[in-house]
Amino acid sequence: MNGRLQIGGRVVDDQLIGGEMPELGQNPTLEALQAYVARLEAERGFAGQTVLDKCLLLGEEIGELFKAIRKAEGLSIDETSAFGEVGDELADVLIYVCAIANRCGVDLEAAFRDKELRNHRRTWKPAG
């Protein structure tokens, strides 16, 4: 996949992420992360998966994250079950979020900024 990628309605240069094998530079932007995920999916054969496929896989990854947190927090666990590390599972969740955003044409940085503008206008009160 060489040339241009569409991220949230904007066409970006996929060279933001490097050569044939995707590489992610230091301090990437969300746009660079989305472009990286698009490239790695193409190279690993996952580009044909639907947004529904990615949503279901994200749900599985969130379950794995919760299991890793249970273990990290010292909660009772099934010792025969496989557990990942919290950081690894968070990275997997981020990859799936980027993949879903790419399929939906969402620029995550713009969406994040827009949402935070709305959040700043809200009033937050403690429960109770």
C-alpha cells in the first residue's frame, strides 16, 4: 500500500510511517497511528475485515484487558487461563480503535478535539 491513505475524509501521505514494513516513529500523531494501522492491516492481510469484524475483535481485546487488570490488581483469577500484560492489551485496544476509525472515515484527532470542546462546556458534579 504505497501512496495515499484516507483518514477521516483527509488524504494523507502513507510515508508518514516509513518503508515496506510499517515503522512507527517517535511521538506519532493520531493521524500517523491511523496510517500505521492501515498499513499494518494491509501487510498482514486484515484490510478486508469489516467494521463489524473489528468491533467484535475490539470487544475480545477489552475482555483481555480486563483479565490483565484483574491479575495486576490481585483479584482472584483462573490460573489456567492465559493473561497478557496491561500495556500489551491497551496497545491492542488502540490498534482496533484506529482500525474502526479508519473504516468509518473518522479522523481520531479531530474527533477527540471536537468532543473535548463539548466536554469543556459541560458541568461535572460528584455523584451523590
